[in-house]
Amino acid sequence: MTAAPRVLLLEDDPAIAGTVAFALQREGFEVYHVLLAGEARTELARGRHDLLLADVGLPDGNGIDLCRELRQSADARLRALPVLLLTARDEEIDRVLGLEMGADDHMGKPFSPRELVARVRALLRRSALAPAAPAAAGRFEVDDEGRRIRYAGTWLTLTRLEHGLLRTLLAAPARIHGREALLAAVWGDATEASDRTVDTHVKTLRAKLREVTPNEDPIVTHRGLGYGLADPTR
């Protein structure tokens, strides 16, 4: 028997949480509800959830900040965990900021429980299509022990930062990675790094990939959002 998908619901409003949990449970999902970001971190560390459904405004933090933490995590499973954010304001700045921090989808309150369930299902389907482990994605192969990456049968000659950038993209190949998330994951606390730094390294990385496949560009630019991989399942 297939286990029910497990959704971690982070919502401090009991009425909204009750509505969401009921809608999901009625459709066969297993829902675990927490009120605080700290409780969500504890649950996420246990590694038993398939998707995070998080409110943006919380008593002890922010759902966007939690999403950013996941995308910067050393745990590949947490970096790839689908995240859907809920917010009281359905404004463009909220949607863009959430996506920049690595969220997979965004819904403004009030929302239709039926649409919410449909979006959760869609995220889980997309997650299932991505490779279970980041060691291979399409024509990429990762040798973590040797700290090298092969593309279309050719081992790439990469700098440390180019390797980190490509490795981060491969960890969640179906995701759009915002520049801030890439900076945090690859450059860490380097004060001289900026959005321009990311763009420059993507350019040099693209050039090396095109040396292998001149007519293809596996890195896709999503204007205003960040970078991702083209057709990661191929």
C-alpha cells in the first residue's frame, strides 16, 4: 500500500489551519500542524515530511526565511523539499520574494481550499519527477567523492565556485534558484559577492557547458527570478 503524502502545515491561525488540514485530509493527505517556525524546524529535521505548507507571517519568524534556510541546508533532501507559501497579502513583491528564496508556489489569503489541494498535488507530482538523489540529473553525473561533474559524457573542468554553482542547481533540478539563494549556498558570507557575481559565474559555466554541447544551453534564465535547468528529466 502506498503511504499517504505527508504535509507539514505551519500556520498560527487555528481557523485557517483547521480548514487547510480538513481539505487535505479529506483528499488522503497526512497533515501534521505546528504553530511556530521553531517547531517546524524540529519536524523538518526528522525528515518525515513530503511538503511544507507555510504561512509567511509567524509569531517567531517568517515563512520566507524558513524557506531560505531549507534551500541553504547541507541536507539535499531539505534543499529539494517542495514549499508552498501562504500570505495575507497577494502582492507581487510577496510572490517574487518568496520565489527568490526558493519557494515552489505561493497563494494569497483568502484562498480556495480546493485550489490549495490542487496546487499541493501538482507540487508533489513535480517533486516525484525530479531525481531522488542529486547524483544524476539528465545528462549530468556527479562524483561527490572526486568533487567532479560529468556532462554528456565529458568531465568538466570547473573552478571551485563553478562546481558549487552547478552542484546547487543539480541538487534540485526542477527548481528556480534565486540569486540570493545561490549566493548563500555557494559564496556563503563572502561580503564581496553580489547578484552580479552569480551572473558572471553562470556565464562562465555556460561557456564550459557549450564547449561540450555547442547547440544546447542546459541552464535557463528566469527573468526576475533566477536560474534553473532545462528539461532536467532528459
